[in-house]
Amino acid sequence: MISAEAMSIRQRKLERLRSGGLPRALEICSGAGGLSLGLRTAGFELSAHIEIDPEAARSYALNFANGRDPKSPWAMPRDMERVSAEKLVKELELKTSAADSFDVIAAGLPCQAFARIGRSKLRSVSGGEEDAYQKDPRASLYRRFLRYVEDTQPLAIIIENVPDILNFGGHNVPEEICEQLEAAGYSTGYTLLNAAYFGVPQIRERLFIVALARVLGETPRFPEPTHFLELPRGYEGSRRVALKHVDRKSGRFHEILTPLASLKEAVGTKDALADLPRISEHVKDPKVIRKRKLTEVLPYREIDKGISSYARMMRTWAGFESKTGTDGHLVRLTPRDFPIFAAMEHGADYPHARRLAEEMFEQALRKKKLSNRHKNSVAYQNLRSEIVPPYDPQKFPNKWWKLDPSAPSRTLTAHMGKDTYSHIHYDSRQCRTVSVREAARLQSFPDGFVFAGAMNAAFRQIGNAVPPLLGLAVARAVKQHLDRAAQGTDRVIGRRVA
């Protein structure tokens, strides 16, 4: 049962909103700030954040300092397991207690332990333990997050993670989180949202939990899709696995919203990237790329038919405008694979790329008058290594993928910090993987958003982030709840389900 003190704290916060105060947000595991950008754009005040990665924390400070010293305690990296809410408030020299400092608490908790894509790696690192992912300490961070909720008594809560958190070794973690939040006096709900349905040029399915303090008199609702897309084959199967342990009788799970065919089409990668600089120096003069800095600004390309509405949004996002050009034009130098990139079809994967490489190798053998009978020779082996990637197509079917200009991209991941073969540019003339800025565009970061660190760190931050446009859609839905509560109205919004 919720205490009288907790009720009093939440009532004070509601009264503050009614007097015109902006809702103050604390974001935990903020990363570079994708969800924070959505919150700020929706009208929230970014009061504090916690992020353990020094480079991501620095990116956050560069973009959201808002007059603060980028080297101040506000910008420091922090470990959520080592800093309490009270300690955070003290370090930031806020004039209120932890319980009175924040109206909203949000978190994009680490997903590596929950994502099926990372379980094989965790199993390998552990020496073959099948349940290694369940023992990953990151899997229990949600319990630490719930402690922050207890200490800060927010009016609203937003949690983002991968869909597989719904089926974590047969356990539905969001259901457990919602049960505990309801016991603490919150109305809760969770669902899956796809970024492509909200204008992001990327098919990225994510789990969102929204909880609202009962003092608001509101029941959580999720944003309606704004864009139409028929999901590629495979997504429905992944959904079924993730939803296997969802108890629909509990009333907490909100059925996945289906976009109407009458909505505008999802944003394709060409509309997202076409106005960015054409990069060919990696082939013509690699020294240029090696010397280029992540911060170096290059001018936009002129587009005969004009730029897309999406590109215009990325150039003009309030507070992150970029008029003549943008930075982040670094790409990986992998000369062996440039001819393969050029020859690949749109939407093609690694098995297709490997077949192309084998054909190129056979052609090169004939030119050098070599054959399979020379396969043990140094000349044969050297030639093969110069042309054919070494990865087994059976083990790495999804390692490579070439963007389809007319469709959204596949999901960007933190693994882009190690390689970007999962996102090969659709323009065969450029024969390369995407640049840092192109990855940021696919994630819906505006062109004025800057990333700290070197190229690999920037890719990792982008892959880890909540797409700002998706974060904005959720933030606006939560802001509507708070606004209605502050105005004392109870307007019902209809919902359409699959």
C-alpha cells in the first residue's frame, strides 16, 4: 500500500505542473541522448541523467548542456549501481531532495542480456553455459531502476528495451515490473512499437513500458502510428516468440497497433540519405578518409527534385539546425570488399555477397592462369584472401546487408561500433558501408546533433540509442497525460489495435 508521504510528494508535483512548471526528467542509461531528445522536444526539462559510458556521457553534455559547463558534475559519466538518487541530487547541487527533484524518470536499460542476438556471445564468453544470459548482471538492473522510482516518486515512468525482455528464459520481465509499479501506486501498460511506424527510416521493434501515478487519474496509452509499412517476413515469427509469455488477461499488455494503409509510406533509405555528401574518397584517395576528422563539416548535395521532407526535418530540428552541411562523414576502409558492395543487389545479404566474391575470384584465377589444382600454393591463397571474405555463409547469413533505397533500413545495433557490414550503402557507385552521419540519419538524429569520440565510439552510441522520433512519439503521449491531469480534464483517446 502506498504511504501517505508518497501520496503527498506526488500531489505536490502535480500542483507544481498545475502552476505552469515544466515536467522535470531524469533519464537513467541515457546513452548519447536519443530518448532525451524526444523528451526535450515534447516539452520536458532535462534535469539530470545517468550514463556509464564516458564517450556517450560526453555526447550528452555536448548536445544538452543548455548553458551548463560541459565539464561540470552534470555531465560526468556515472554508474547507476554506484550512485543513488540522493547522491546524484547532491552532486548536481539541486535545491530539492531526490523525492522532490523529478517528475518523470525514463530508462533505456542495457539490452544485451535480453536480446537473443547477444545470447550466443554471452554463452561463448561463459564457456558454453546455455543460461549465461540469465546470469548477466545487466539483466537485473531493472530492479535497481525500481529503487530509483521508490526514491524519486515520479509522476510518470518510461522504460525502453528489446522485445525479447518479454521472454527472458520464459519469464516476462515487463509484467513483473508492472506488478511492482502497480503495488507502488501506478497505472501501467506495455507494448511493442516499431520505429518505422513513426517516421524513422529503420525497422526497429522495441518494448515500451509506461506507468502513471494514480494521482494523475490517467491510464497509459501509446502513440498511434503515423506511417504505413508491411513488415518483412520474419518479424511476425519474432513477435510470436517474444509474446509467448504475455498474459493478456492481466490487462497490462496493449495489443500492437497496426498502421492504416491510408497513412503515408514509411521513410525509405534514399529519402533519408540522398542529400548527404557522396563519399568516394575511400576508393580514389583513402588518405583523405584517414585524415578526415569526425567533426569535419562537408556541404550537402544539391538534389534536382529537392530534398525529402525527412531530410528537411533532420536539417531543421529545433535546437539542432544545420543549414549548409554536417559532420560525421567517416567510413570504414575495407578495400577487399568494395567491388562486392558495388555488385550486390539491393536488399542482398552475406550469402549473396559470398557468391559474388567466389565468382570474382574465379575470374581472377583465370586472368592469372591459376586453377583449383594450385589451391595449396601461396599465390592461390593470397589471391583468395584479397577477394573472398572468410566468413562462413551458413554461420553468418545476416552479417552483410545492402540498403534498399525504397524501404526503411534494418535495425542498427551497437555492434556497428565494430563493423558496419549490416548497412551497406544502396548507391553502388559509392561501394561502401554507411558513414557515421548516415547511421545517425537512419536512427533519426538531426544533423546538428554531435557525437563525441572517434568513429567506432560514434557508431556504438548511435546503435545503442532510442531513435529520437520514436522517443518523441512516446514522450508526447506521456506529456498529454500530464497536461490533462494538470488541467483537470479527462479526455479519452480512442485506440486502434491489430
